[in-house]
Amino acid sequence: GVGGDPSKGFIRESHFRLADALYALFRHTEAAQAYAFVIQTYPQDERRPRASYRLADCYQRSHQKEAAVAILRSLAEEEGVGAWARMAAGKLQEIGWQVRP
């Protein structure tokens, strides 16, 4: 924030970058933990919808379908997240789960 500790922004950025790096390396269990942390710690961050989508993908790849579906449903129904809601709805259809009407 303005007038705050500048290291806090760096720490936040580092947490998101770590999650993205683990995801890129296909380390889905560790990436899921890192994404869950940033979602819980920085719920207002503009990168949170992407983190939620990737967390669901990590769960799906780790054969945790119910957890993936729960996140995707929530994201698909969320207002103000733009393309992430559409992508979540598409992913739900792809994995054979219907979005609530």
C-alpha cells in the first residue's frame, strides 16, 4: 500500500511467482499448496482468479476432481473476473460437469 513497507509488495510478488514456477514445472502438488496460500493470503489481488483457475487445474491433474469442480464452479459464478469465469465454465464442461443453471 501507499506509505507501507515496500518489501511487502516484493513478498507478495514472490509468492505468486513461486506458485507460477511450480505450475510451469508440472509440480502440481506443490503448486496447489502455493496457489492455495496466495488465494487465502491475498484474496483481493487481481491475480487471484488466475490462481484459482490454476489451483483447480492442479487438483484435476492430481485426480482430486471434486476439489477442482468446487473451485471451478465458484469461479464460473463469480462476478467481475472476466474471461476467468468463462474459462472455468468451459473447463467444467470439458471434465463433464454441468454448471448450475
